[in-house]
Amino acid sequence: MDSNIQYDNSVSFAKGIGILLMVLGHTYFSAYGYALIYMFHMPLFFFLSGYCFKQSHLDDFRSYARKRISKIYIPFVKWGLIFLLLHNLFFHLNIYNDVYGFNGVTSGLYGLSDYLKKTVFILFCLSGNEQLLGGYWFLHTMFFASFIFYGLLKIKKPVVGGLIALLLSTLLFYKGIPIVNIYCGPKELFAVSCMMVGYLYKSYRIENLADKYRVYVIPSCILLLILGSLYWNGEMLDMKWTHTFPYFISAMAGSILVLMVSKYLVNKTHQLSDIISTIGNKTIEILTWHFLCFKIVSLIIIRCHNLPVEHLAEFPVMAPYNVQGWWICYLVVGVGVPVVGAVFFERVGKLVRR
């Protein structure tokens, strides 16, 4: 999702795997599958961001900051404000309502004060986004974590800085500080640690060693993921502080595993590689639109089972139908529609510019 740099195809492939797993996780297709995916799928993106960091940025902070703003801040604000303006329309369409919602939290119509308050949070805190943009916590985290990560590299203490960030993340997961958490909470500091591992993995050529001993590394990574999902599972948004360190280890193991598999498959399956890499290059579009696209599938379920239209506001998917095979439809529509739409508008844009 961090698209400020040109990635090689293996990284796009890895991002494609990550975003597919994100959408799959949001379908709640399986309790254990959810636990396994959430062990690493979001840390993967921060790991890849550090992995792709260009040393030249250290001599040009202005360029680095400009790209952060154009690729993260502006999309957050643009789509955050658009979805905010559409809130009451969505309410009248039962995409939101006061009967169903997420974990029992329903919605209502916004008044002027609601719009003003949320606009302020979107513009100045990169928060307050609408339910349909629930995944935008990632953009908030990437934006603030990127600058902390950059600062640690500038003082040339990547290892120490990464460890301190992880320790502070553990502390904040144990006892949060509300004012600090608005901009930089435990998940931002955790993200910094993930970015630092990605940076070290490439810059210190650890990946060459991992590739040399992949017959041991790959099974070890798989084992760490399985053990983590069983004994120290968690996710970046909600984690027991006692799980922070072991979760971090499993998350990095999963990230390394995905990157190694991507580097292998990208040269073996050209057609599959092109499809997954394209998906990986459209992560912002998928992040923005997949929850709204889920409503297409929910509407079909409502029609097929003659359910009240109010069920459309169930978020993110309709239970128990999601575990009855409909998760496949949610996955295909949640990924396919945003990607096809993005490719279509790109081609139209190219024709117009001609």
C-alpha cells in the first residue's frame, strides 16, 4: 500500500498476496483462517515499505515528505471527505442504518456538527474516517510511522531504534496515552519496527542468507506462523501487550515467507504473476472500495433469501452466510471490482490525454 516507490515485480506480487489476504480476512470466512492471516498480513506491508526504502531519500527529506503527502495524506483526505459527504445518502440506502452495524455499533444521520468535527479529524489527524473506509487506519499508521522510521535512519541507529520502537509499542499496548495515540500509538511504533526489519533484511543482505538456507528458513517461518496463531495471536489494532514480542517475530517470519515465495513464483508463473502483481499495484483502490463492494454481495444474499433490506448495513459481511460459501463471492467482488475499475479508468485517462 506504500506506493511512493517503483517496486520490482516480486514486491508487487507480495503486495498482491497481502491485499488478497486482507480482503479474505475481512470476509471472516473461518475463525482459524482469520487468526492465521492476521498474524502477518498487515505487518507485511510495513516490512515491504522498509525493504523498498531508497537510500537517496536520506539526502532529500523534502522529496520524501512530498511523496508521503501525495501518496498517503492526500488520498486519505480526498476519499475521507467524499465518503463523509455521502454518509447520509448511504444511510437512506441502508448501507448504514440504526438497526445493524459493526459489532453492535449502528449508525445515524449526521448533522452539521458531526460533519464539521469529522472534517477536522480527517484533515488534521488522519482519523475520523467512515466505517466503509475502516481499512484507512493503515494509511494513518503508514504516514506517521514513515517519518519516525526516517528519523531513526538519519541518526544511523536502525537496530537500536527498531528495538526501542518495539518496546514503546509494548508499553503503549499495556497502557495507552490517549493524546499521543491520536497521532502515534502502539500500532505506529510497531509498524516502525516492521519497517526497520524490512530495511535491514535488504540493506544488510540478510535475504541472501535466507535464500541460501531456504530449506530451513521456509519451514521455520511456517512453524512460527502456526504457533503464533495458536498461542500468541493478535492483530495490530488490538493486541495483548504480552503478545507483542512473539507476535512481532511471527509477523516478520510471515513477511519473509511471503517475499521468498513471491520471488520464486514471479519467474515461474508469468500469467499468474501479472494478475497478482496488478492486484498488488492497486492496493489503495482495493483498500478504499472493497467494503462498499461487499454490499453488492450482501444485496444478492438479501434477494436470494428474501431478507429485510436493513441487513445490508451488516458490516463488513452478512453472518452466517459468509461461512456458507459466500465468502468466495465477497473475496472476488471485493478485489475484482476495484481492480477492474482502476484499470478501466487508467486506460480511459490515457486515451483522453492522447
